[in-house]
Amino acid sequence: MLGEGILKGLWETAKNFTGSYVSADRLTTVEYPEQRIAPIEATRDFPFLVFDEENRDGGDPVWEAGLRCVACQICEKECPPKCIYIERSKDKKLDYLGKAQYYPARFDIDISVCMSCQICVEVCPFDAIKMDTEFELSTTDRFGGLLLDREQLAKPNEYYHKIHPAEAAGVDAHLAEEKVKADAKAKAAAEAKLAAEAKAAADAAAKATGEGA
Amino acid sequence: MSATLDQIFVLLQHWLVSFLPAVLQPFVSVLLGVVVIIGLFPALFAFAVWMERKGLGRIQNRLGPNRVGPFGLLQPIADGIKSLTKEDIVPLSADVVVHFLAPLVLVVAVFMGFAVLPMGRNMVLVDMDAGLLFYFAMGASTELSIFMAGWSSRNKYSLLGAMRAVAQMISYEVPLLMSSVAVVMIAGTLSLTKIVAAQNSYSGVFPHWYIFTPWGLAGFLMYVVSSMAETNRSPFDLPEGESELVAGYFTEYSGFKFALFFLGEYLAMFSISGLGTVLFLGGWSAPFSFLTWVPSWIWFFSKLMMSISVFIWIRGTLPRLRQDQLMNFAWKFVLPMTLLNLFVAALWRFLGEGWERWVICSVILLLAYVVLGRTGMREGKFGPRRYRYAE
Amino acid sequence: MTDSYRVGALANDKNKLEGWNRPPVIEPDGEGELLEVAMGPHHPSTHGVFRMDIALDGERVIRLKPVFGYLHRNHEKIGEANSYLASMPYTDRLDYICSLTNNWAYALAVEKLAGQAVPERAEYLRVILGELTRVQNHASSIGFLIQEMGASGTPLMYAYREREKILDLFEAITGSRMMCNYMRFGGCRVDATPAWLDAARKVVAGLPGFVDEVDRLLSSNEILMARTQGVGILRPELAINAGVTGPMLRASGVDYDIRKVDHYSIYDRFNFRVPLGDHWDVYDRFMVRMLEMRESIKILEQALREIPGGPIMDPKAKIRGFRPKPGEAYGRIEAPKGELGFYLISDGGPNPYRYRVRPPSLINLTVLEDMALGENVADVVLIFGSVDIVLGEVDR
């Protein structure tokens, strides 16, 4: 009959109207600055650079010394919108594995260009770049304010643990494993070196004795 | 005490006027009434806008305005300030004079209608014998302003909107009048105060409102439909149909002129709801005999706000009709129903007291509704469908 | 119309081919001038920036010329300049309402090109996310359609209420609500935790209630039926010849669903039906979308019940230095809006030699004029809404 569907619809909206006063299911609004939704762990927006605090070194600022980034420039190359700019250092520094590595003399990310795709994170072999969850980044300076440099990007490993606990734990375990492996390798190398040196010394001695004889 | 409270505004007016010389008294007393109406209804407009935004929000599972003042109550004031500070843009090729006059004509014409509405016992600005006639005369002149706005803007959307508005308002004026004529036939008067007085009696605790009769109910429903079309409210908001015509006839208006159109639309809604209240819902009379101690003006305004809520509820639910369907609906469904309703009202009058007239009148109206509805749906070739699936 | 058209059947039947021609040009009534209205690019209901140059006789549409390209971003050329992987996040931006299905189509094309296998669990995750995308796309497209009919946004808000829950699921697994960038060549980027699967089950359990609610609110509404039935008729012959796909084509009575035709991914394992329209109008498109939502919910229930354990990335898959051997491939899926295809030519280098998108939105839009001629100007908006386009995909 004419009007039946309209009445059904009116009933449905009336149910929603009253429902919005009694059930949270029917009133999903979150009044943002005062209320916030619980953060979702997987959330990503812009990248940041991880540094290890324990890795401090003399007079350098902590963040600079502990940066995991070795300026390999893979992320710069893979970044789809090309928003990363890296300048490799001239000298080398010891990284957490105790290996001498380059470090980024400059590392800029233009977050007005960045599209938060996470590809830099995926391709990074050193777990040096990770995604942040901080989204309140508005600024009055459209160009300079959104171009983040090394210092603004660097964040401690603890912060990474705070925003992505599960992922960070995995990364730490992986790094520890690498370190153990590297240590073992270094030890083996050192032993080999020692052995080689001993051998060389022995050889030299033998040679000397040979010559002397 | 309750009698004093009931008449408090009337007494206040008399008291204020009594300070003046006798020559000035009638003039000032009318002026006072005008000032009150011009002050009160825009205030009510602000409240209704807040209510609409809140109500629509709740219907749509949102909160609605909630930032300005407690519960967003000051939102209309913020809106008002905003519209006042905006630049008043007039298109270069617009007819400047008509463009300027259109919103004024609308607001003035709408305000005139309030003059004859009884808003409480003895609370009517002009107690005219032909009040209803005056009201409709004034209501019809709003079409002029809408056409002025649409024509003078020199905008295609405005023009289309104005064309639609004029066609729609003229078509729905007829059923609006016809559904009121049924009341006039029963009450035997065109005076709105007398129509209210005719309904202000009780059998048991229940009032003798016209809506509680078969012809009254049918007339009321037709009245509601026509009044929604008359005030350009959803689902009949084609003249300003946002998704098609941007904003219809007031596309080219900005700032305070835009606000005036907005005000005019809401005032028209108030006045037409007020008239509906007077005609079918007993005006200022109490809904139960044991509630007569509550001041009459409270009843009038609460009924008014109730009808506004229904307007909002319908707006939150229904999509918009199309122009030809709107016209078909007016001329092929609403108008025949109102005409039949006149006949039924006459029957009701002459069948005398007793249960028979209830049965006869209800059956006639229901039958007509079903038949007209069915034919309408068949002619429009629409109805529920079944769907098949691929094997 | 009882027989459903299968693609290819028409080529053998000369009689049926007659209908493919454009409909006769509508003549104005004679008196007066035509009113030319430019609807858009900043019109409230053009879904972004799209223009329709309409010639009106009264309120009847005599001519309609769609104008688009305002949102052109050089997507295909960027795809050719970027590595295969770097194009993945760009596909999110094609049809930004359903980024996951865009990812899927692109991943499918590249996997075809490189002969890459996908593990079982990854296929299940793709199906789950793809069908969730379909549900939220159809829900919001219905909302937009009714919004264009002037219902002050109520159904749209209900659709967004449910979409919010689905987007939260997306964010919990992919890290982003709309720009998911989730699929990789040979699997998916991150695995779903058991907690996520439980959350997904909970959301899916709530979806039938939502569809019922919208059904009660709209399907039998007289105004909606009067507005949409018999409006914007798209004949199946024309639909097939114009290459229209997706719910639009099925609403025109053609049984063509790539999930059933191509048997891609693991859709063979699920039990679902394909709803078809018999009247070819806007109401059919609306109802087909409603019914498809129900079928998608059925697929979701099955997939969430059966999802196996295992890896989500093929061990042979490469993230960096991905260079498929020279060749070409066309990968297509049934995206919520129709057939979404990616055509790739590889010359063995790190980036495709040719990268081409077959966007369903654009191709479905080509029949707009044919559907709108002779209709009321108010219905043009409605017909346009029933095509269900996203300008990001039309203009690329």
C-alpha cells in the first residue's frame, strides 16, 4: 500500500534517533581534541630514523652517534614519490656491529611529498627507518616546516618500542641475532688474524732461522 | 493564579498601554504585539535551526553542533554573526533592485501571516472575521518573492529553481486550501479564534479536536503533505534541491540576504504549522481536560514545536521527489482526496451524532486512499521487485 | 527480458547487434531556446571534479557532454618510470575508496608477468580484504546515490558508520585506513593476527544487520521507487558493446562476474550467487549492489571460517631488485566497480616498459549520455550517481 515503505523508513530513523542516546553503537562520534580513539599498533604515517641510545660515543650528540642508518641510499632510490634526500658522509664511523660504516651527513624527508607507503621501511636492510604514528604535524610554514632533517627525524629505539611494541621486539631480536653472529664472525676473524699473525711470525722466525742457518 | 498566568501577556500589554494617553492606546497596543512577534519568532527560528541540526545529527548517528556554547546552543548566534560579516555579492548582470527586494518581500509576507494566528487565549494580534482568508492571501504572495529571486539572479540554476518553486507552490496551494475548507464547513466560520473555540470542549477527558474525526485526520494528513510542499521542505525541496540545482532560487545570494531567505523559510514553516495547529489540533486548547490549568500559550507553542520536530524527522528520512511526480502527486492524489474529504465532511455534518457516521466516513476515506494509492503506483509503474540470480 | 546475455553470444546474433547504435538523438519540442547548463566541475553532486555540459529543453535533457580530466595525475607514465614495487602505493590512489582491490589487481598482473605463486593463506587474506572492500564500497555508493536523491545524508551516514568499522580493520592490518599498500608480488605484506581475525569475524557478524537496516529504510520506500524505477535504462546490448562491467552490467541482466568467469584467486571454493537485474534501470543497480553486499558477507563468513595457517609470502618472491623476464601480462579482477585490469609489458628492466590501467569507472561512465538523454535534469544526477565512479580512477 502507498506509504508503507515511508512509514518503515520513518520507524528506522526514529530507532536510530533514540538509539543514539542509549547505545554507543549508534553514536560513533569521537570528539577529537578531547577524546581520542585507542591507538592502533599497525598505524603508520611518516617515517623516522631509529637510533640506539646505548651506542653513545664521546662528545657527539646521542642521536647522531646512535643512528642506525648507514646512508646506503636504498630508500632514497626506492621511494616512490622521491621525497628522501641523503648525503653520504666522507668519513666512517663504527656502527652497532663494530663495523666501520658511512653515516648520513644529511638525511631529509619532505613529508609534504611523502605518501606514507612504508616502502622505505620494507627495503631498509639495517632496520634504520621506521614508520611513526604522530599525526599532529600541522605547521604554519608550508615548505620549511614540512621538510624534516636528520635531527627532527631521529627518535630513540625506546620510542619505537612504545609505538609498535610487537614489531620493535622482533626487530631487536633480529638485530641481537645479527650482533651475535657478527661478534662470532669478528671473533673468528680475530682468531684467524691472530693465527695468521702467529703463523706469519712463525714463518718469519723460520725464515730468519733459515737465513741465519 | 493559573488564569493570571494564562493571560499574563495580555495583562502586561494592557498595563503598559495604560500609561499612555487614550488616543495612542490602540496604536501602541498593536505596535507592541508586532514587536513581540518580530522578536519572538526569529528567536524561535534560531532555536529551531539548532533543533534541526541536532535532531538530524542524532538521526544520522552524529552529535550535531556541540562546540559553541553548552550543547552547541549558541551555534545559531555564531551562524548569524558569520552571515552578517560576509560579503554581500550581487552578480554583475543581476537585476539589482529586484535582487535586493526579493528577500525582504519574502520575510514581510511571511510575517503578515502571524497577525491572525491565535497563540493563546485572547492572544491574537488582529482578530479578523476572515482570518483564514487573510492568511492564505499572504501565504500566496511568498511565491512572488521566490520568483523575483530566481529571475533577477540571472543564473540558470536560480531560474530553474524559481520555475519549480512557482509551479510547486501554486499546485499545492489548492489542496492546502481545500483541506482547510473542510474545517471551515464544520466550524462554520473563517475566524481562526472561533475555530479554536469550537474545538475547545471535552467529552470525558478527551478534547474535541478535529484531528480525532475521520475527515479531520484525512484533512490533517493532506494538510501536512501540502504544507511541506508549500514551505519547500524535504521531500518536496525541489526548488532548492541541493544535489541538482546547487541551492535553487537563492544560489546567487550570500551573507545576510541568504540568511533572510533561510529565516523566511523557517518562519513560513512556523506559521503554516501554527495554522495547522489551529485548524486541526485545537490551537491553544489543552490535550486533556485535566490539563486546562496549564497556560494556553504553552500548549500552542509546544504543539508548534512538535510539528517542527515532525518536519525534521521527515527531512531526515526521505529522499526528494521529481518535478513531474510532485505534480502528479498534487493533482492526482492530494487534490482528489481533499475534494472527497469535503464531501465526507458534509456527510459527517448531516449524519448526526452516533457511531454510523464514524464507520461510513472512515470506510469512504480508506477506500479512496487505497484505490487512489494503487492507481497512482500502477500509473507511475513502480513497486517492489524480486531479483533472480545467475545459475 | 528473461534470457540473460552472455558475452560472445551477441557476436553470433546479427539481430541483437542492431541495438548497439546510439539511441536516436532526442529532438527538442520546438518552441523556445535550449538552456545550456554546465553542471560542474564545482557542483555539489559530481563526486569530485567532473563536468556535464547539458542542453535542456525545459527540464528534459537533449544533449549531454561529459568533460573530465580535471584530476589527471599521469598515473600510467609514473608507473612506467617507477619500479614495479613503487607503483603499488600509487594504485591505492586510483579508486581511493577501495585501494585493496586495486592492489590486488596490480599484484595479480605482476604475478602473472613473473610467474609468481601465492601461498594459500595470502590468498585467503586477499579474499577477505577484497570482499570487505566490496561491502564498504557498495554501502557508501548506495549512500551517495540516496544523498543525490536529497535524503540529507542519512543512509550515507549509516553506511559510513559501518565503513568506519571496516576501515578500522584495514588500519589494524595494513597500517592505513584508505591508502593500504598491502599486497606484494607473491603474497601480502603483514600477517593477520588471531586477534585481527576475531575482530573481523565480529565486524562481519554485524554486517547483515546493517544491510537489513538499509533495506528497511530504503528498498520499499515509495519515493525511492518512483524516482529510480524506469529511469536511466541501459540496454544489455549497449552495455556489452560499451564494455560496461561490474554491478552496472549485472543490473542490465548480463551474467558476467569475473570471480565466476576467470576463477582467479580461490573464488572457486566459495559458495556465492550473482544477482541480476531485469529492468536495467537505476533501481536495479541499487538493488544489485544491496544483494551483492549480502553475497560478499557470505563469502566473508566462509573465508574467515576456513582460513588456513602458513606463510603469507612466497619464499621465492623478491621485494628489492625485482626484474621480471621480458613479456606481457594482463591481470584483472572483479573490483567493486567492475573489471579492473592492469596491462604490463616488461623488457626485463626494473620498471615496466608499458603500464596500462583499465579503469572500470571510466569505461562505465562512457554510457552516461546514452542513459541520460531524454530524462529529467534531476535524474541525470541520479543516473550519474548510479554509475558509481571515483574521479581518481576516471582521470588517473
